[in-house]
Amino acid sequence: GASRIADALKINESLQNLNLERNEVGPEGASRIADALKINKSLQNLNLLGNSIGTNGTERIADALKVNTSFLELNLRENNIQNAGAGAIRDAIHENQECALMILYLDLNGIDQTLLNDIDATLRRNR
């Protein structure tokens, strides 16, 4: 599953869009994909909607966002991220001055509106 996708992402230099919506990736799979995204420079859009990656998986994705400069769009809807995971994403975007992320979907994750507004303000600098 996610391990094979992650291995492929580490060596792929052309894939720009990856849709893994509702594929039961989970936190461990998200962690493996995140490790690959630290290396991959071609992927621009990743859809992880409904994969139960939780706070732990989201924190690993955030680690990748600290160094990744190719991401434009990331869909993390319906993943039980909560405020801790969303805060990690916000901090990563803020830390990576070369972050290209422009579109981030975080609906239905139990995140406070104040934090969502803060993330939106952080993303605006990339637009």
C-alpha cells in the first residue's frame, strides 16, 4: 500500500498529482509518504481525504512541508487532525520561506476556527 507508493515517490521525477482519497493510508502510511515528500520535488497536488491519518500522520506531513518546495495543493479533509496537527501544518508553512503551498483543505477535522484563520493568513503569503 502506502509503503510502495512512498518508495515510488522517492525516485519519481515526473508525477505531479496523486489522489489517495479514502485508501486507508492511516498514520503509518502518512509517515512513509511524508518521508518520500522530503525527497520528491515534482509532486504538486496530494489528496489524502478520508484516510484517518490523525494528528501523528499530520505532524509527519508537516515535517515534509518544512523542506518541500513543490507542493501547491494539499487535501487533508476528514482525517481527525485536530488542533495539534493543524498547528504543526501552520508552523511548517511559516518555517519554510520557500513553501509554495497555496491551497490547503482541512474541513471536518475538529480544528478551531481561530486556528483555521491563522493558517489561512499564513498561506496568503504564498499567493
